[in-house]
Amino acid sequence: MQIAATTRRGFLALAMTALMAAAPAALMAQVSLATVVDLAQRNSTAVRIAQADVDKARASLSESKDVLVPSLQFGTGLPVFPEVGFTGQPPSIWNATVQSLIFSIPQKHYIDAARSGLLAASSSLKDAREQVALDASTAYIELDTVNSELETAKQQEEFAGRLVSIEQERTEAGVDPLSDMLQARLTAAQIKLKREHLETRTATLAKQLAALTGLPVGSISPDHKSIPEIPQVNGEIAVNDLAGIQAARLQAKSKLQVARGDNETNFLPQMSFVAQYNRDTTILNNVNSYFAKNLPADNFASGISIEIPIFDLGHRAKARESAAAALRSTVEAEEAQRQNEVQIAQLTGSLRELDTLAEIASLKQQIADEQLKSVLAQLELGNGTGSGPGSTPQLTPKAEQLARIDGAQKLTESMDAAFELAKARLNLLRALGHMADWLHELHP
């Protein structure tokens, strides 16, 4: 069932790629977060490089094992000119050789090292896929947030335009000083700048998603409903081994096993099997003149070769080199673990602050909404108590636009805070090794 579901998602992703690539760049369609992540993982250069490393490691493991499997070699060589005299070896038309390694303790370490290398490459592939998924998800959620902020900014710009018109009329009528109109124009200019900034950010995110997925620029419209809820994680939950750290440990283990093999090569013997068949010939030579009997056509020999190391400075230097490489990889893996622990601590602290900031922004938005409702009610019913000392002046349409502008500003700040909180949670999920759990939510 799982394989069928995976295949189905693959076909859907490929179909989406073909359709979107054929469509003009101006055509925008809603694309789910799951599709964007799938396409990004398929299109990622880092993932393809990691996959190539897995294929290379798998071939290396097969190569280390295949030395125990007998290999067959065939050769032939006819003389160009007639041979004269004794050449040192019987002339043959063709020959076949079979050879294989029978016994070698160092080779066992090399096989184990290749197996660890394959596991390390697989973990690196998983880490690359998770990183691409994180980048694609973050860009997708940010684009969804910025699109909502842009709509709010456009509404805010309309409110600012009405405010400028109202202030201009009030200034011309002598009700408000010129500074109030200038302040209204300044507010409108600041909102315009914010809208332009959001449009620039939208274009940048569209290009980023296009580069990640391979789809045309501007063809992705986020579907907010496709974004699963991000769990409220913290640094106190169980920490799984991060795929990248696991890959570093396995790589260090692989190099340590290579170092053991290189070291034992200097002390332990190894045995090999060899068998050879020669089809000899007396054509174009006088080899029979040098033997008591004529040279037979069929010749076969076999044997076991035992190599005992006595003195080899080259192998000893190689063993020291491998040991140094293993030590370096071990230290790098330990450093990666420490850095991840520091990152978890930093993200946990930042997450607490961002959570509080999001709550504050949400409360400000609610307060602004209530204030807007109060202003609208007062404008509709009237609440002025007169013009005497201590009386409350009657609200004007100017107050309505200011309240609407403030409400839109607080809404934008709330959306910003919510995105920063979601981004921090995703990064903490990845640092804790739980990114895969959330990615499974994309494919219910």
C-alpha cells in the first residue's frame, strides 16, 4: 500500500511538472505544499548528488565483496613474426585465468567499511531530502503569508488614500492644520513603500520556489489548507539522531574500519586461488627443438598463493594515513553533534520569545479590531457631548480611516509573528530529528 501510494504521488508530481512547464509563466494555479516538496526533492541538485553518492557507495560495497568471487580472464596473442630460439615461456594461442581471494582478515574490515559507507551515504541522502523539504516548506509558507499581507497592505493603502482626501478637505476648510495633511501623506507613502516591499518579496519567493521545483516563475499559488499544523515543539522532547549527524558517525566508523584493515595488512597473511589454462601452439616457432618431448596443446595449472607480510614501509605509511583520516572524521562527527545541541538550545530559547511575541501581536490585533468596532459604532450613533470644557468631541471619518489603518497594521504584524513562529518550529523539528514526522503529515 505504501509503495503504491508513493508511486501514485510520483506520477502526480510528474504530471504537475509537465502541465505547469507547458503552461505560460503568467498562468497561476494552486499547488499544494506536498506537491511542492515532492517536486523540490526531485529537482534538487543536492539530492541528486547524494543519490549519486549512494550509488557509488553501493558499487564500492559490491567491489569489496567481489574479490572473493572467482574472476575469469581471457587473453590471446598470436606472433606477428616467426619466433626463433627459446622465448622463456610456452607460446599459446589463447589462455584463460581464474583467480579469487580465499582468506583475508583485512578484507573483512574493508567490506565492513564499505557497508558503513553505504549506510552513511543513505543517511546523507535522507538529510539532503529533509533540508530541501525544509527550504521548500519555509518558502511556501512565507509566500502564503506574504500574499495575505500584500492583500492587507493594498486595503491599507486604500484607507490611507481616503485619509489623505479627508485631510485635504479639512485643511482647505481650515479645520485641521497643514501638518495633519502632511502627516496623512507621510502615512500613505510609508504604506506604499511597505506594499512595494511585499511585492518585491513575493517576486523573490516566486523565483525561489521556481528554482526549487523547476516550475515556471509565478506559476505557484499557495493553498493554505494544504499546510498541516506545525506541532508546538520544545527542546525537552526526545531527540532523534539527525540524519546528517548519523551520516557523519557512520562515515567515521567506515574510515576507522579501513584503518584497521590497512594496519592488519602489515601483519596478517592472505590466501588466493589461481587456475590457468593455456592453448599452446607450435605455429611460427621452433619450441619443440628445446624439449625432450613435443609441446602439448593443452596445459592447465592451479594453486593457492599465500602472501606473508614481512617488511613493507609503504603499507605502514598507508595505515598511519588511514588512522589519521579516521580520527579526523570522528572529531568532525563529535563537533557536528555539539553544534546541533547548541542549535537546539538557541532555537528553544528563541521559540519561547517568538511564541510570546505572536501572542502579543494577536492581542494587539484583537484590540485594534475592537477599537475599530467602537469607532464605527460611535460614528453611526454619535457620541459627542458638546463643545464645552471636558466634553467628548464627535468622531469624524478621519478617525475611521486611522482605525482601519491601525487594524490592518496590527493584522500584518500578527501574520509576521505567526510566520516567524512557524519557521522556528520547523527548524527546531529538524534539529530534533522529527522533521520526517511532520513531512508524513503532508501525505495523509
